[in-house]
Amino acid sequence: MRRHSAHLTHDPAVLPWLGANFWSRTGGPLMWRDYDPKTVREELAVLREHGLTMTRSFFYWPDFHPEPHRVDETLCDRFEDFLDAHTETGMGTVPTFIVGHMSGENWDPVWRGGRDLYEDVWMVGRQAWFASRMTRRFKDHPAVTGWLITNEMPGYGRVYQENPPSSDVVTAWAQAMCNAVRAAGATQPVSLGDGAWGIEVTGRDNGFSLRDTAEYVDFVGPHVYRSDTDVPRQHHRAAFECELAAVTGQPVVLEEFGLSTDTVSAENAAVYYRQTLHTSLLGGATGWIAWNNTDYDDLWDRSPYDHHPFEMHFGITDRTGAPKAPLRELAAFADVLKAVDFARCRRAGTDAALVVPAFLERGYPYSRPADRPLIFTSLHQAYVAARAADLPAGLLREADGLPGEARLYLLPSTRQLTARTRRELARRAAGGATVYLSFCSGEHPGTRGPWFDDLDGLFGVELRLSYGVAEPIRDDVLEMTFTEDFGPLAAGETLTFPVAGNEDSRAFLPVVPRGARVVAVDGHGRPALLVNETGRGRTVLATYPLEHMAARTARVNPEQTHRLYAALADLAGAARPVTVGSPYVGADLLEHEDGRRFVWLVSQSSEELTVRPEVAGVLRDLATGAPVAEVRLAPYGVAVLELA
């Protein structure tokens, strides 16, 4: 199964995009009022010296569009100088048109008058006119390498999910805006700048549907800032959201990510950048734009920094322009991209698939939005466990009919499937695949238990649930003891798992085998893992919500689901091209179009580790070509090697 890794196509001189969102330290969002060409050139030079190829820039809307039918020509002249500075430095930029939201505050042009940004036809027309005017003015400048319609429009157009617009309305608005840019003669890639916060990624319906707007945009741009209670989950958060954002098959650019150094140490800021860059690359991202280029200590008494003071210190350089730890990580990442010729690389195929239930993104009648966080978090935790098992897994969407074929299908803590998917999974198991599902009762009392038909027939069991009553897990720790060999797991071996969840989800599935065989039992002798041979393949049922319980546990990873996934891969014959033997180190492959292959080793350990990767071939140092048998990884370190 091919995993998504589409690349942008435009000016190869600035591809792949590796850059920073840019406001000058002299003014922040108000930089165009007191534009300082010398400081801007100094700031760009520092970025370029550290391997960055581009910026994302912003037309601060109240200033550039002061009247409904007028743009500020003085500011346009300053922006043209800004573009010239990029050309002089050998960089490109992606201008952003509708910038009414920034860093915790919304700003309107004085003439808006409360008009709706999506449904007021005149207001949509003024936005499209502004985008068209700016496009005509700057489309032929060699520094322009792309366009973005807005900055985080879901937080500006209808604030924080209060009365969100419908998808039909947002899609019509997006069509009008993108068409205005293209009609003005732009040839560069265009996207919305919405953050990819819509239902296909987050499970929350804010009106922005990646599927519905795909016809009008050239790439998708996640903005990822959410935090977690577990370090490996946090390090894989952006990667997982990039995987979900690839739903339309378009290039994924990590359009915003970063942190305020008011909230972390310099050392941990470096760790977060290193992890996010490399894990998102392995998650299919093909561009990265950090938030943001500099600190704003001298603007402490201006909005938004006076009321969001931590926003002053998201910079990858400090107030003097000196590099901070994140910029040094970006520079090291730039060296890796160059060494592997990343623009001509693709992710290797995989035999394993994580199934994304359609209930994440489809509002089926009388289904509950409360189900969606469970789907997201269980999948996220399963993604981390698969990484710990050195099992690169692609995401397959139930809503798309499970396109492609895999040897192993993972359905982590999955409560809901459509009737069509249940039958398709049975067909694939009979045809030789392994289908794994872990039971989950759900996090609310409505229709507790599995919401799909004939679980008994699919898994060769007879369920013994009582109507409406969950079977509570009373143990503090789940012990799963194997009664026979299961891949590399020997009979008599015990895996332990955290127990967590609310009164609805902290529940197991009581079953008796009816054709399936029990391969592991819990601490009370009840079936915990069963295998049902069917045709040339099999189905595997875990009677406990392993991934959900881990997802609801702080600082849990690496937990032992990775060992179960490794055993499932062995049973299914799903390839793991590189294995490390430590759940703290995840391994993956990139393939160059000329046949070269590159191995990534990413550590989730706070301690230095030395590992001996197992791989068919010889690992070589990227710089020297010398054979490498052992790899020393610094705490949370990354190593990239060539596989000969």
C-alpha cells in the first residue's frame, strides 16, 4: 500500500518549502506602517544562512485595505521592497490575503461593519476584489512562490465554533476566493490558510471540509499547536494530523507549528522542533513553515502581546536576530533534506493500515459528535504504538471504501463501522489479510457496545453483553497472558496494559469462542485475545479497549500495545523493513526515485541509546559512506542513514 507523500510543484529553487511565518521584529502585525528595509534584510539573511528557503508573509488587512474599494499603495510599495529583499537573499514567500486574525486577536477593517465574511455577498465580493488586486500587483514577482487566502479563518469568520457556517457556504466562499486569485493570472500554488481544523482531521465541523474545498486548492496546510499528556504522543501529534490531512491526496505543508520559549526550556524547544520536523516528514509532510521568525520584546505594550505576552517569544530568533535553538534544529533539518535530495523522495510502501472510521467525518443521523474524540485519540495512540513497533502504517478511510490492499488492518478501540465496511473486512480476511479490532464500548451511554452488525460472525465468538449495561474493568492494570505462541510472543508470556476511561468506556467484552481460539486470557481467565481463521486469512479480536485506555493515560508510552502490533505484523506477513528492538526508537524508510533508500531512526527516549538496527542490507553514514552497525542516538535524537 502506497503511503501519501505528494510534493508541491513550482519554483525548484525554493522547494521543498522550509521557512518561517514572518513579521519583522520592528512592528509585528503593524510592521508595514513603520517598515524598515534594513532590518527586514538582516532578518531574512539570518534565516537563509540557516538553510531556510522561504517565508509566509501577511497583508495585514485593516492597513492594506483601508476602504472597500481602495488598497494602500504606499504599503504595496513597501511589500514590493519586501519581495525584492527575498529575491536578493535567494528566498521565496507565500503572501496571505485576509489577515484579520493573528496571535490571539481579531482585527477588522473599519468599514466591515459587522458584515458576515462568508454569507454577505458584498463582503465576499470585497474580499475577492482585494485578493485579485494584490495578485495582479505581485503575481509576476519572482519571490512569490505561493498564495494563502487567509490566516486561520475559522477563528476569525465565526469565532471559536460559535455558530459555525455550513460546509456549503464555506466551500462557495473558498471557490470565490481561489477563483479570484487564478483569474488575476496567478500560476503559483494556492491554499486557504484555514489550519486544516475541519472535520476530516479533528472530527469537529467548523464548515471547512478538506474534501469539499479540494477542487479549488493546490495543497493542504495544517496548523498544529495542541498539547498532550504523553511525550511520544506529543512528538507525533503533527505527524498524525498531517496523515489525516492527506485525505484528498494533495501535498501537505505543515503551515504552522512552533512554541513559545516562555513555556519551555531552550533544550526542550529544540527537542520539540527536531521531533516535529522529522516525524511529520515521515508522516507525509513535504513542506514546513515554523511559527515564527522572531521575538517581539520591544512590542510588549502593543496588542496582541500586551494581553498574550507568551506570543512575544515564538521566534526562532531572539529580539536581536540571534538564532535560538529552534532555528538551529531547522538548519540541521535543512542539511538532511539536502543530503537525501528530499524533493525526489517518497515514503516507502507499507503492508499495514490504520482504518479511519467514517464516523470521524460523517454526521450520520443520530450519531453523536462525542464519538469523534474517541476515534481521534484512539487512532493517534495506535499510530504511536505502531511507530514503537517499527510498523509504518498508512491511514485508510472507511469513507473512501478502504482503497488499496494491505496484509494487516488495525481497527484500534473501534466502536462503529458501517455495514458495508464490516462485510468488506470479512472479504479481505477471507482473501488472506489479518483484521484486528479491539473492542470499545464508547464514552457515552447511548447505544453502548459495538455499533456494527454480527461481531460474532466476524470474529467467531458469542458475545455475552447485557442490554445497556457495560461490563466494568475492575482491575487497575490489565494482564494479558498468552496461552499459545503468538508470533514472537511465547506461550506463558504476559503483557500489561494501563486501565483508564470513564464509566462507559472502562469496560470489556465478555465472549465465549464459537470457532475462534483463545490465544490470551486476562487475569481472571477470561478471553482477552482471540483468533478466528477464515479462508486464507484471519480476524483477531481484543476484548479490551487497549488503545483507548492508553490514550486516556498520561505519560504512558511506550506501553505494550507495540508488542501486540509487532506480533500481528508477524502473523499477517506485514513487512517491517527496519527493526530496532527498542520501543523507544521508531524506524522508517524513504525511497529516492533513483533507487536509493534512506533509513530514519527517531528516539523517544530521554536517555542516550545505542541500537543495532536489523535490516536487509548495509547501513551507511550519509556523509562518509562508511558502514554503520551501531547507532548512538542522543536523547530524543534522530539519525538518518543510507541503506545499501
